Amino acid sequence: MPPRTMIDWDLAVATASRLAGPGPQIGRADAEATVAELRADAERSTGLVRDYTGLVATERTAPVLVVDRSGWVQANADGFADIVAPLVDRMQKHRAPGGLTQAVGSKVTGLEVGGLLGFMSSRVLGQFDPFYSGPGPVPDGGSGGPAAATGAGGVVALPSAGRLLLVAPNIVHVEAELRVDPTDFRLWVCLHEETHRVQFTAVPWMRDHIRGEIEHLLGSVDLDPGRVAALVGDGVRRLGEVVRGSEDTSLVDLFSTPEQRVVLDRITGVMSLLEGHADVVMDGVGPTVIPSVDRIRARFDRRRRGAGPLDRVLRRLLGLDAKMAQYRDGAAFVRGALDRVGMEGFNAVWADPAHLPSKAEIGDPDAWVRRVHG
């Protein structure tokens, strides 16, 4: 893990875990049954996604971890630490030495990161982490903590190509809140997350492409104190407009430069594609194996729209509204492209990074079809 003088990651994890809470309380037998069902659904989803999309990904190359909220927090803290390590190193070199100042700063930053992870940890149902490259074997935790879903004895023997996380307490909470069939809902969630695993393992360049874009973005951060102060000042002036709902933007937009927004637009385009594609697949496969898929989709979408005022403000500031737009706009793009060129024609999007849709093309699938298919 990178130097802790900039971000106290241990404090971030502890803070997030306290804020997250344990989630719904269920008996040990029910917890073990839920873990087992999610594991089986994740494995079952592999063939269903392959048959629907035509994308062939090597099976069992990524561990499937059924985790609690604290497990999700730890996994994402580890991932963030790895991703931002180059930026942390640059910032560390620009900071004047001072043990007390650095110690206090790392605590404050740790609390801020912990607050973000804590807020997210109670909302995420599942996640594919494409950047994880650790060893395949993972301890088997049958009571709802980290648990490997593949391989003999509950562990994975192959080198990992990412990892799939399923947050069991949140899945149990949402299926009860929506009053939907748990068996159907769990498979529906697994179809979405397995689609992400297939996207990254069947398309070998995708992981490095996205990581390169993120590194480009972090590498463009200007550490000159005067420029940083001016950027922050402008962002703070606009913050009130965001909170009042009169400006559709997020903290990332507020504190980024025009040059960085160009990179963010490219990242938005590819993330919209990935999220929209996963939504289309889960709903496309659904009718053949999930009897109540239409009811689940309708109730799940209503839940996305039904947040309270404070939750809506936090979602806007943290960019979660933009995340919801990625699902919606990306799915519309995928369906539009499928209508015009079919699955085989659409799959040209995975052939080369140049075939990825731009942010503008996400809203205009005809433009993407003309560019890629002539």
C-alpha cells in the first residue's frame, strides 16, 4: 500500500465500516444459504451471458467474493490506494516536510474517504473489480464475509483476472424492500455483474485501456498551489448552485479543468457502454430464466428514482446521478445499436479501442453505426 502520510487508509476503512453498519440481521443458516445461492448464481450466469452476447470469456479466472459491507469497504480501499498511488507520490514530493501537519492531514483525508466509502457501502449490490491482480486463492467465509465461489475446496487456483464482489447484506435488504422473489432477484443481480466480468476477460485490452485513461486523468492534476486554489475557489462558488439543484454537476466536475473534462468524457462514454450493456443483458436473458424479471426491473427503477432530498443532494455531489444516467443512456445506446446492426454488428465495439463510443455517440447510436460500419 502507498505511503500513509497523505491518506490514512486504516482510518478510512474503520470510519467507513462504522458508518456502513452491518445491514439486515439474519440467522447463520439463512446467511450460509444466501452465500451458497449467490455463488451458484454467479457461476450459472457465465454460460447465460455467453449465449446471449456471443462473448467468450475463460471461466473461473476471477474469484467471486460474497462479502459483507466491511468486506466491500476493504476491497475498495485497497483498489483506490493502488489506483491513486502515483498521484499520492507526486503530492508527497510537493509537500513541505512536517510530521504533525502530515499526520493531521492524513487523518482528515482518511475521514473524508471513509465517509464516501461508508455512504456507498450500504447501496452497492455488486461490483466487478477489473484491476485486482492478486493471487487467486481466497479464504472461504461461509457466513457472509469474503468467500471464494470457484475451485475445489472453495478457493480459486488460477491467477486472478479481476474479482467479482457480491454484497450479500445489501442484496437481502433490497429484495425485501422491493418485495420481490429472492431467488429471481439474486440471479438478476449476478447476471449484471457477470456481464462485467465477461466484458473485461473476453476483451483483453479493456482493462489496460481504462486504467490508462485513469492514469492520464490523475497525471494531469496540477499541483501548483496557486492554480489549485483558484480551481477550488471556483468550485466552492458553484457548490451552492449544485446543492440547490440548479446545476446538474458533481464534485468531480466542480474541481476539474477543461482538459481533464475531455478525459472524463471519454471515460464516461466507455463506462456508459459497460453499464448499459450489462443492463441490457440482464433484462435480455431474464425472461428465459427469471419469471418475475419485469416486476423486478419496474420496482428497481422506481427505487432508483425515489430517494429523499438529502440523498438526492449527496448523489448529485458524489456523481451518483451521473452513474444512474450511465445505466439509462448506455442501455439506450446498446438497444439502438442492436436494432440497427444486430448482436454481431454491435460486438464490433469490442474489437478495438477506436470502436468505443464517445460520450456524444452514447446519445446518438446512429452516429456510432455510421462511423464504425460505414
